[in-house]
Amino acid sequence: MNFHLNELYQNHNQNQSEHKVVRNERPTAFETDIWIAMNRATRRIQTDIGAALKQAGFPPLKWYDMLWSLERHGGQLRPFELAQDTIFEQSNLSHLSKRLAAEGLIEIVEHGGDRRGRILRITAKGRDLRKRMWAIYGPMLHDRMRAFDGPDGWQAFIEAERDQSEPA
């Protein structure tokens, strides 16, 4: 059995903190609207940020995500740990790791004498690239997250996403 928000969303003046968790078999209309809005927003934000990075001459957004994950975990992780920390599939991670290593952004080193065990370690060049990419990525992400700033929270987010998704 799943837990869901009560459907207090009918009254748009309700504060998001007033939603109560209830046992329910299916998502409420409000939860469905949030889910749709989150997925639309994620796709659009990733596309917009990816395009801005490309225009500035930077590599794809996935490179940033991998470098940031390594950096925030002390500079190194085993591949399975990196896969757990990011949204990458193991097969994509392997390919991406080799590509970043070829660019000198990470190192792939043996882990404690185990020839199959590897550690992915960010390099100084990788840290520098991640910081330069953040100069574009960070402000854009911050700007997109403003939908949550207002008192209407999720409702404002849903409405903003509907406005963005409708053809002009």
C-alpha cells in the first residue's frame, strides 16, 4: 500500500504544508500533476542547460554530473558507487569513464591488487572543467528552481510547467 498526499489541491489557496499523507492505492490528481510537471521540467532544464554548455564550448551535461559526483565524494569512487550516486546505467558509465579518462579528466586505477576492481579518480583538470561548467550550469539551475520559492510551492511549479509546455 502506498502513501499519498490528500487531495487538498482543489483549493489553490491552501499552503503546501497543509497536505496530509494518507494510505491510498492510487496517486491523487495532485500527485499526478506534480509527477508530470517534474518530468517535463527535468527534460526541459537538462535540454536548456545542455544547449547552453554546448554553445559555450563545453562537453555534455553528463560529464559535469560524473565529475561532480566524484568531487563531492572525496575525489574518487568505485564504478558501482558512482552508478548508485548518479542516474547512469552501468554500461553508460563504463563508456563515459573511458571517455573522460581519455580527456585526462579522471583516472581509472586498480583497486588494491584486484585487477577487476577499479577506482575512478578526478584529476585537477577534471576539477577545473567542472568549476568552469558550473559558471553556466549553476545560475541556470538556480533560475529554474525559483518555482519553489513562493508560498504556493508545488501548485506554482505545476502551473509554471503547464505554461512552459503549452504551444505558443
